[in-house]
Amino acid sequence: MRPIARTVAIIAMAMASAAANAGEYAPLDCSKAQSSAERTICKNYSLGQSEARMATLFSIVTSLVAMGQRGNIQDDQRKWLQSRNACGDNLACLRESYAARIQQLENVMAGIASRGPY
């Protein structure tokens, strides 16, 4: 299978099972934003897009990995949320936080894609 077709297959499988993981990480609900970081994310379009991308990657990745690795990723997500929230309203800090977390999740996805088979 060609790399693009393989990636599409991975995403299709993940999206089919992502609904089962919805309770593991709920994307930021701006109507319930409480912390300074959450309010800042909700007011900033690019940070909102980063939140959506990170939440989607998290859902896909956790639906594709084994239970042990899933637990580690969930633990890392909780730690990341604490770190993100510590940024408060600092835009640069929030951007860096999202960029780092997205890169971590993309690395996990690349590892999954490299192993196959599909």
C-alpha cells in the first residue's frame, strides 16, 4: 500500500473508533472556559485551531494504540493540560505549548504508520 493510502486507511480506522474515546479528553468548551488560559484560547482564532487539531490528534492516537500506551498518552495529556493552563494569558507560551503537544502526538501517529500492516 502506498504511503498516502496507508495514512488515509489509518485515519479512517481511527475516526471509526474515535467516538469511543470522546470521554477521555473533551475539547475546550468556550462557554465553560474558566481559567485565564482557556479564556485566552477562546479569544484567539489560531489557538482555537491548535486546540481543535490537538484534540483530534489525541482522539485518533488514543484509539489506535494499545491499552498501556493509551494510559501513558492520557497521563501525558493531563500533565500537558496543567502546563498549558500555567501559561495563563501568555500567547507565546500557549502557542509553544500547543506546538509541542501536537508534535508529540504527530510523532506517535508517525510511529503507528511506520509499523503497519494495513
